[in-house]
Amino acid sequence: MKKPNFFIIGAPKCGTTSMAKWLSEHPEIFIPPEKELHFFCFDFPHHDKYWKKNFDEYEKFFSKADQQHIAVGEASTHYWGSSVAIGEILSYAPNAKFIAMLRAPHEMAVSLHEQAIWGLQEDQEDFATAWRLQIDITQGIKPPKSYKNPYLVQYAEWCNLGTKVENLLKLVPKEKCHFIFIDDMKKNPRSVYLSLLDFLNVPDDGRTKFPIYNSAKKHKSLKLARTVRALQQLRNNIGFNPLRGMGILTSIREFNKVEKPRTPISAEMQEELISFFRPEVRKLEQLLDRDLSHWLQSNERKLSQQ
């Protein structure tokens, strides 16, 4: 077993699943098939319920990593939202390298909202309503009881990219960090991939195909999805599964799933988000010395300039 020496820490909905999958297929890189371990999120609710800071259990995920694997890592996007994860990782692996993937925050917020609906963490299907509600929560208004994990729907907090990167660089030397922009990944995935391999000191494996994973999904019926989840929780809590061995819950879940294009938000809402995140984008520009002015243009303004 080799301990992990690199971590894809997010941001969520920024191509981390695809990148982790591509890296996992490299013969000299080991990434466990289980993504989103979130082991070092010691400050998150329910962490102790699943992990209890059990490093032996965590390291079992890397039991198949051996000497042929130059780079050993994992991908957990909740590290992006944790205030302690990076420090805890450094205590565990002081020479660790960190990979952060980024996209325009106004796009990321909408994508996070859709993911929260898919994960049954969010009740408000209308993005504008959900956005206003999460702002209220940050100002001290108690969230609805249906929000089991309110931190997962704090879209503004998750998308404050400048502040997140600033906090990362306070703990980790810049040469130990690698930043990937989803814009570049879409335009030239091989170039982005090769740059990352160089950062990890791993040779090119000749990959030329870069399929996309974890595309947007939705439930055909939210009511059915919640029923399936309730049955799964019943099974997990008391060990009772009336459909044991039949695979019916899995079949129902797959039947109820459909891939979908992102639901567009109004031009007014898009402008509001761009304005809200402008200070964060400007901060990120300074930190990474990169022009991100195109992130501050709405779709309508982009079209008018063409």
C-alpha cells in the first residue's frame, strides 16, 4: 500500500469526475474507484458517523497501490468546502500535491443547484428561489427542516473561488498546487491532461480520448426518488429490506433517471450572479495571474459582441 500523495479537492461540478476517471486509467497512477471519500472533512456534520477518523479504514482504499504507481491520489470535492480538510491532509501527507478545478462561478452555482436536486438535498427546483433562500440562511435565518445538510446548498459559499484559492495558497506553496480551468479542458483536453501529468511527474500514456463523465441528470419523479431513498434508509437503519436480492430499488432508481441539458436561468438572474461573484473573480485573477473577464459577461453580452 502506498499512501496518497495528491488530492483533487474540487471544486464540485468543475470536471473532477472526468479528470479522476482519466487519471485512474493511467498505468502509473492509482486512484480508487470510489470517488468522494471526504475523509478529511472532520468539520462536516455526520463525519464521525461514517469514519470516526479511522485512518486504517481510509487506507484500505489504497491497498492495491504499489511500486508501479508513481502518483497515488483521490478526488473528494467536499474538501473544497471544508475549513479543516487541507490542513488535515498536510498533517497526514506533508508533501501532498493539490489539484483544483475551476469554472465561472455563476455557471457553477446553477450546476451545483441541479446536483443538489438530484441528490435530494434541495427542495426548491427554481434556482432563483433556492438562491434567495441560501442567502437568507447565511444571514441567520433557520433553514427548512427538509434541508438535512444545509451546508450543501450554500451555493455562494461553495462558489467563492477567489477566497477558496486564497485560503488554499495560505497553507500550500503554489508550486504544490495545480489549477485547471474547465474552459481549457473543453477546448483542449489533451493539453490540460499532459500539463497535469507533468505536475504529477508521470509520463504520457498516449491517451487521446477524453470522454465526459457525471453529466447533468434529473429525476423523472422527485416523489418516486424520495420514496426510494426512504426505503434505502429503512434498510440501512434497521437492516430490513423487503426487496432484498431482487435489485428492485436499483432498477427503479435507474428507471427514474434521465440525462438532461442544464435548465437556463433568466438573463436578470445571470446578471445578478455575475455581479455577486465579480469581487471573487477579480481576486482569482490576481492570485493566478489570469484574465477571467469572459466570466463577467452574460450570454446576451457575449452574443452582442459576436
